[in-house]
Amino acid sequence: MPGTTDYAQRTIDIARGSVAEGGPPFGSVIVKDGEILAEGINCVARTHDPTDHAEIRAIREACRKLGTQYLTGCSVYAIAHPCPMCLAALYHCAPDEVVFLATREDTAPYLAGHKDKYFEPSTFYAEFAEPWNQRRLPMRYQPRADAVEVYKVFRDCQR
């Protein structure tokens, strides 16, 4: 339709621009009421912030503009299926929909060789689903009743 924006194409263009500037191939666009509310690229290497993903950047900007932690009425476009961190953030901010333009299987051959100490794209989703005590990332449960008490106080303050 004339006069409409192709948000999927805008997401691809953002990711392509990131690659042209030496960055990774990630981009995200958040749309509300037919207007682009926020955009993001992955800036992890530039900012040395492992949470500085395209979707997270776009979510932060959109939520600030809306003055809320929720993206009600919004569509989030992502170049590929969101990683677990971004997916968790998307669940928290509750947009109306998430549109991703490539699957993990589609992109995996082009990320081959990318591996960190505990993370590699081809196996991370399975790793994330493992019980906490069977993951590659060492985790230790140290139960404390007073930690749970903080949640009780929170609940009582919400009433």
C-alpha cells in the first residue's frame, strides 16, 4: 500500500547497516499505531555491555518514550528469533506481537565458530532449558529464608 512503511524491511536495513559499520547482523524496530517508536542495533562490542542487544535497546527506548514498562499496542520486529535474554525481556514488556524474520536454524550456518565460555548459538536454547544444576554455567543454590521474606514484604506492599 502506498504511504505505508515496511517495518520488516526497515529491520533488515538496520541490521545491514550494522554489518556495514563492522557490527553484528542484528536489528530491531518497535511500532505503535503505525509509527516507528524505537529502533535498535546490537552494540555489545562497542559498549562492552553484554546486555546491549538490538531488542533490549529498542525496548528501553520505547518504554522510556511511553513512560511505562509495558509495550501494550506495540509490534516488535527482530531480524531473527530473539535470544533467551531478549525473549525474556519481551515477555516482561508484553508487546502485542513479536515478528522475527529468520529462524535460528536459518542463521546458524552464518554464526558457526561464534562461541564464548558458556554460550554458543547452536546449543544455547537447550542449555537454557536444562535444570539449573546441570547447566555449563556453574550455579550454586544457597537457600536463605530472609531472601524469600523480601518477596513477602513486596507482596504486602502491593496490597
